Amino acid sequence: MVDNVLKSNYTSEVFDVSVIIVNWNAGKYLEETINSLKEKTCDISYEIILIDNNSRKDEESFLYLNKLIQTDNVTIIKSEENLGFAKANNKGMKIAKGRNFLILNPDVILHNNVLKILSEYLDGNQTAGMVGPKMLNSDGSFQQPCFRGKPYPKDTLFHLIGLSKAFPNCAALNGYALWHLDRDKINECSALSGACMMLKKSLYEVIGGMDEQFFMYQEETDWGLRTEKAGYKTIYNPNATVTHYKGITTKDIKIKSAWIFTQSMMKFFKKHFWNNYNIFQKVFWTILIYGNFFLKTLITKIRRK
């Protein structure tokens, strides 16, 4: 496979931030994301590296690429196949010239100078390796995946069955969801949302890119654990705020998306926890992971009727 790489005029050899965006049929949201990036970013240099994962050629976000390439400091990689989230981001990071890398979804709207806030935090904190903003849903409510603890199976179970949210002040039930911690304060955590997160290039050089066995989902969680093992901290910083229109690119393939999520969960469990459990525990967690998929599939089919 040969990628089609398009580059605009570059005004700098080195940037403060490389913004890496993976696009797949994001429609109007890609342009809105880029516009918010341009409008809210100041006093910091950045480049945009956009990897298109073989969007439909008549689709709105794909057509927008011809307009985007006219902007300075933009590189567009048009892939002839859908590489998945991890592999596509890795392509971008390999050519990035920024001191820090911002992983950004094509359906995220920046509310303030996110690049500068997050970049300055990383620059000013030697032990910090990754940092992410406060993330909101389209209705203004808090989007929980942007601030997570360690995904131990029991803590993930408490989250999936709703116990953590039912008892938000109970730390014992919130090892994953972290509802007991203040969403308006800077906090250390274990995982951020891959929709918008920044890492130091120096950390990338230590731990490498995203694990490409994850086509989509869990790659950022795996990255967070690898960051901790390398001796760096993952930080949630609500001084930077975005809105994430979650599920825009997967809304038409909900069942397929749920299956990919299930496969990624199983791969993640096997990579990080499999050897810690006996055969009965392994069977229990396997049934739980696949059972969650079948339940989601059933709910999706019922809603479509």
C-alpha cells in the first residue's frame, strides 16, 4: 500500500505542538474541529498532521481536505485502507516535528487555548508525560472517559453495572470512574480519552506509539499504563476544555463498533491481567466482556424497531 502524502508550505522546522488527527467519514465535524483549533489557538506554534483512513471520496470531510491543504504547516496522509486509530496515529507521530503531540479526534471543539494550556503544563512539569483536558458532551455534561483510574476488572465491572455512578462518593467503587474526585481540579489519573490528549515527544521516544493490536478502543488506556510503568504521570487538567461529539464516525455501525470494542477489551485484559487470574476467574471475566457485547447488541436492535 502506498500512501498519498500532501504537504502545504511550512513556516517552521520545529513546532511547539504537532496536532495529529485521524479522520474517517467525520462529515462537517472535521472542518468545525479545525476552525475551533485555528480560532482558539494563539501564542504557540503548531502543525497539523491529518491521516485520512480511506473515507468515502464523496464524503464531506474528505472533500474538505483539498481546502485544508491550503493552510500553512499541514500534512495530509491519504491512506488507501482503514488503518484503525492506533496505526494511523502512529503514522502521524513518526513524522511529527512538535515538542509535544496532541492526539485530536475530528469531532472535538476547543473552548479555549487548549494547545497552550496543555503544552505549558507538560513543559513545566518534569514528571508529567501525558495530559488531557476536561471533556464535555454536546449537552454540556461531563464526559467521563477523559478522566479514568486503573481499569482493573473489578473496577471496570463496578462502572459497567452502574455502581460507581450510583455511589459517586465511594472511593472503593470508583477505582475506574473516579467520580469521587473533583472534576474541576487538576488530578493525576491512569487514562485519558484518545479524543483529545497531549504527550511529550520525549515520552513517545521512551514508550513508543500506540499498540497496533488495538484497531480502535483501549489503545489510550494501554498507553496510560505504559506511561506509568516508564515512571511518568498522566494528568487530567480541567483548565483546558473541549466538547466531544462522541460516536459521530461510528453512529452508522453501532453493532460493528461494539464488537470492535469487545475485541479490544479482551486483548487488553489478556495483555495486562490474564496472568494474574486462575482459570475460573478468566472464564468469569471472559463471559462478562462478551456478555456486555450481546447486551448492547440486543438493546441496539430493539431501539431500531
